[in-house]
Amino acid sequence: MSQIKKKNVEETRADPLRCPGCKQRYRYGGGIRQPRALGCGHTLCELCIIDKIKEPKSPGNKPEFHCPSCGKEFIVRDASQFPVSWLLVDLLQLAAADTGSCLMHGRPRNLHCISCTTWICQGCTKVNHPIDRCNVQSIEEARSGLRTQQKWDLEQVEETWGDLLQQLQVRNNNFGIFSLLGFFH
Ligand SMILES: [Zn+2]
Ligand SMILES: [Zn+2]
Ligand SMILES: [Zn+2]
Ligand SMILES: [Zn+2]
């Protein structure tokens, strides 16, 4: 059992943006793959939480759920009783950032359209993502959003960030958006 637990932890560390339950990448923008914080420090996608909620054996008992990583027990009826991990949502958005140029305008895609959940360039805000229709966020805004998260959240994710950045560095061989974000200062 302890070996299984250890394996889970290692796999999660290998890709912190992947759900340790189903090994699928978390998604943002709502839906069943969005990450939810369990309250024991672990995170699971909504589908895995739904999957692991055990109906009570006798009518008087409450439905229970055990964290697959640490075994902590929670009495829950619904996955929505666990809050969405907004910090992971932010990380997912940033990880999805494409540092390449916009094919249409040839400018860096350094703006995040929250409405369309995509990264766009300055030129795109005048064409496909007008201000009256789309909620566009600059990299600076994305960064300050991350930094105003609760302190315990940041401490919890500090290690995650390290792993994530290392991976991205290996994958892309450059720091791209992350150096822009100032995480190496
Ligand atoms: Zn899952
Ligand atoms: Zn746990
Ligand atoms: Zn563009
Ligand atoms: Zn848009």
C-alpha cells in the first residue's frame, strides 16, 4: 500500500498539472476535469471525486470520500463541496501560453483572453477579441493574480512551480513566458 502511495506521489510530481487519480491533464474553464482542492493539501479532478464518493451502506450514514493520496476522510455529497483550485487554474492558463508569434499578426501572443481561454496578440484585440466582447488580461495581470493568492496556497504550490518550470524548460528549451513573468528574479 505504501508503495502505491509513493508511486502516486512521484507521478504527480512528474506532471503537477495532471490529476493523480485518472492521470489526465486538468482543464480550466469549468467542467469535469477542473481541479478541486480537497482540504488535505491534495488536488483531484472533479470526475475522480465523483467517482470516489461512496454512497452510505445504511440510510442513516453520510456519503464519504477518501483522498487517494493520503487517505483522509471527508463527508461529502457532491464534488462541488470542494473548492476549485484557482491557483492550479491560473497555472494551467499560464502553461497553455504560446510564446510563439500570432500567425495572423506576427506579434507575440502575450495577452490572455479569459472569455475564449486562449492566448492572443495585441492585433487580435482589434479583430477577433474586441474589448466589448472579450475579457482580455495582460501577462502582468496574470502575474499579479497569481501573487495575490493566499499565502498557504503559494507555499503549497512553490514546489509544484519548480517542477513545472523544469519540465517546460526541458520541453521547450527556453523559459519563454516564465521569464517574462519574473519567476526567476
Ligand atoms: Zn482525475
Ligand atoms: Zn490528501
Ligand atoms: Zn494576433
Ligand atoms: Zn476572446
